[in-house]
Amino acid sequence: MAIERDSNLAHSPFELSSSVMKNPIDRRHALKTTLLGTAVGVFTSHNSEAKSSPTPPEIEGPFYPVTQQKDKDFDLTQIEGRSEKAKGEVVSLTGKVVDTEGNPIEDAMVEMWQANAAGRYAHPRDTSKAPLDPNFQGWAIVPSGKEGGFHFKTIKPGAYKVAKKWTRPPHLHFKITKFGFRPLTTQMYFPEDVELQKTDGLLQRKEKDAQILMIAKKIADGKYSYQIVLAKADQPDSPQQD
């Protein structure tokens, strides 16, 4: 059941940022209002002049981490100093950060946060009745390697209801920054959650080819891969970018 909160939103249509943290809002109102205000941000077809289209941006969401934590390494299934591990299905995500020409980007800062296996964020504004998991890290920041690679060991996040006919499919939030490139905030989805993705108000506002760029590839049971494409800071806007 959704918990009612204040309806104040961040000014940017693609950002529910720290400015929103001053006033509580519910998932339902935040996401539905954001959608109404971003009709002009719908993505169109890929830029045919580029070898790879930049990964489509997505809203930051209302649950970007605001509580500092010491442990933000690649393994979210266990918090440093604790013997117990997080509940849920363990998944491994191998990724790569490249530019639109396919060149690997080294030392990009790759930040990832997510809900736990029950669909609850460790965030003071998430007042869902789903249980918290004190052994789940929930937030990680790693640099990309020499070949642009990064890796996370985590728990597959649970789906959660936003409205009566809208349940958000499992997803990971990403924020990637690198000097000389446009910062990117986006969300990644899992390929097996097709039915929930069909009714997701965020994913479905994008063109089909843009949706594909936001869905990971399953390479084995519990193992996924995902490529993130950054646009250079001086690169002209493509139809997919804000």
C-alpha cells in the first residue's frame, strides 16, 4: 500500500535529486508527476552517424543515497565487519564503459544503488512496509578499469508497487561521471522481467530501440553483462539525449 507524502518535486524533469529530500513524497506521486512533466523528453530513434548511441538517461529517483556509509565496494551482498550476508538472489553484473566509437573509458566513476530483495531502499524517505535488510550494502562506487570494465556482486532487487496498475520492475540505478564526457544518470533492467517492463511507466515512455539499451544481457544463471555508452562533452546532441 502506498504511503502518502508531500508532492514537491525537483525542478529538472530527469532528476529527483537531493533538493527533493527536504520534503517527503510518495513513490506514486513522484513518478506519476515526473512522467506528466517530461513528455518532451521521450527518446526517438538512434543517431545513425554514431557507431553506438549513448545510453539513454533516466531520472535519479527519490531514493538516491543520503546517509554516508564506509563500505561502498563492488560486493553489495556483505557489509564489511559483518558475518551475515544479504537476503535474496545473488547476481553478478559485469559491465563496460565506452564512448560512442566503442573505445573503452578508463577511470570513469561508476556509482550504483538499488532496492533490496524485498523492494525497499535503505533511505529515510522510503516508508514502504517491506522489510529492510541490515546486511545489504545497497550502494556502491567503483572506477572502471583500463579496458572500461567494472563488476558488481549484488542481490537482484525486488519489484515494488507505485500505483494500482503499476509495479516497478527490478532495476539498478547508475550514475557515471568522467572528465571530458557528459555525466549520465540512468537505470538498468533485467531481461527476464518482460511482463513488468511492458507496464512500467518509465521504461515505456522510451522508444523500443532506446529500451534495448537499458536492458542487461543474461550470460548465464545469475550472471549479466551491461554496456554503458557515454557521449563526449563536446559531442553534438543526438535525438536520444535531453
